[in-house]
Amino acid sequence: MNLPLPGAIAAFFEVSNGADDALLAHCFAQDAVVRDEGHAHEGQEAIRSWLREARRQYAYRVEPLALSGQGAGVTVVARVTGTFPGSPVQLAHVFRLRGERIASLEIRA
């Protein structure tokens, strides 16, 4: 499905699906926070490390299915398929934007 995602969010999903993770520097604010699986990852380098490890560990693909919200608050429901128990799953990716960049992301079941 092809959703009209804001640029930073579209780039995040591209990186999640294997694009060069150097793009993350253009997606996330310097002080951004990602919350996933009970852990918080603060700052661009921590986020980059988290995403690299998740891609290595789970060899996953993510497909955005639905978009809600507008402006600074955007939620994307996505199907995530990979080498983890229970695959595939649908997860809500709750984004807060600051300008053109992601200020925070929380991934929820």
C-alpha cells in the first residue's frame, strides 16, 4: 500500500526496510527519543544503533497500512514480518514531529 507519509516518516520506513541508515540523520531531531519493547533510545546515534540491531536480529520488513492524525502527531499502523515469534504482527508507530523531523516515536502492539 502506498500511503502519503510525511517525508521523515517515509524515510524512516525506507531505512527500516533496508535503505542506508545514514538517512536517519535527516529523519530524527538530534534529541529524538524512540520507545520500543520497553526501552528508550535517545539521540540519533542511539536510534541508529537500535535500528541496526533490530534489523540484524529480526530480519524484518515493515509495510505501512494506515495513517491517522496530522500536523505534529501522526500514527502509522504497519504490518511487520520477520524472524521473530508471532510474525507477522501489526504495530502502531506513534510519531511526534518537530518541523520536518521526528522528535519521538513510540512503537506499540
